[in-house]
Amino acid sequence: MPTVSVDGLEIAYVAAGTGSPTLCLVHGTGGSSEIWARQLEGLADVGRIVALDLPGHGRSSGSIPKTIEDASAVVAAFLDALGISRVVVGGHSMGGAIAQQFALSRAARLAGLVLVGTGARLRVLPRLLDLLAKDRDEGVDLLMSLAIGANAPAELRAALHRATADNPPGVVLGDLQACDVFDVMSRISAIEVPTLVICGDEDQLTPPKYSRFLGQRIAGARVVVVPGAGHYVQVEKSHETTAAIREFLVGLGRRAPRE
């Protein structure tokens, strides 16, 4: 897995494809670039796809970013290190918050936005934060019971649970604390780039109404609600999610300048 030096940290990432547009994918709470494996496989023929492990996640060094703004700055520095100027940023859950923050603070760099299972505000159940602080295992159990659709295969459910539970102490709680104070509801209409919003219709953490709000407030945004999927729509329904992103990228392809 390649790494690149970003502000003294070693940031691990995966990449596929070449050309324009470039899509940078950002994972969510307690996640890593592995959550995007199917999308990297399925989109490599339509552009350059990169997915990073945020600091303190996956194989990247350092401590987790304390705020969504800090994480957005890491993504910008990561893109600088790879020599990527103009980019489509996509994010899942917390990663979607990071993508929105990137869009609001670095609009000149943005060619498009892909928001997956996220919202303009990400308040977290107080009980979940309390459990994670007192009994991490029980907290992860509650989180994953809410995150995965009812019809997800048992092996997928187990793999997602294991990946979240294997995080070092404090990572999942810290990520959710950053999400809990994220709120750009009053600013989201300032985003003016082409935007795709995707969610599962069974998502209990960021329900479809969150996605519809984004669709109503971001001019021209397209909202795709995927039947039979929970919060991890890009894994639970990878074909449908990848197809939606593919259509979006193809639509941008002629306008996006080559790196």
C-alpha cells in the first residue's frame, strides 16, 4: 500500500485508473480506504480514483483529526502531495462531512461532489457516545446494529463489525465526537458544483431525509436512494452505488481538466 508524506505524517492510500476526472474518496467513522474497494475496482476505467486512510486510521500514522475542518485540511494536503489540483471529492458518513467542508472552504479546487450516507448535520445519539466512552465493545455493538441494513449477509455484517471493533481505543468515539458538532445546514446552499447524493433506504444513522435535504439545498444535486441498503450502501449495494457514481463521473468527464 503506497504512502505519501503529509505534514510529517505518512498517509496510506490506494489508487486505480488514470486521466480525468480525479475522484478522491474519504471513509467514515472508524473506517479506512478498504470501504471503497468495490468502487476502485468498478470505476478505474472512467478516471483516476484515489482513497486515503485518514490519520490514525487504517495504515496511516498519527492521531485522528479532532474536527471535520482538520480532516478537510488533511485531505487538501494529501491531494497537494499527489500533485492533484482540481478534484471530485466523495465521502461516506464522516467522510461526507469532510467532503462538504472541503467544498465550502476550497471551492476553487472542486470539480464535483459525491456524498454517501451523510448529512449537513450529523448529531450522534448521546447514548451511543456514552456507551463508547464507558464500554467500547457495547458501543460498537450498538453502532453497527444501527449501521447495517436488515438484509445484509451475515458475513458482510461480521466483517464490517470486526473492522470497526479493531480500531485503537478512542478512534471511533473521537470520530463520532467530531461528527456530533458538525453542522453546515445554514451554509450548504453555497455549494455550487455538480453533486451526487446517495443513501440506503434503510439507513438509520443518516436517514434518507438527510440526503433529500442536501438535494433540496444544493442546486442541481441528484439524489439516489438505494433500496435494501443501510448506512454502508457502497458495500451493501456496491453495484448500484458504483453505477450511480460512474454515471456522474462520465457526465463530468468532458469538462474536467486533466491533471
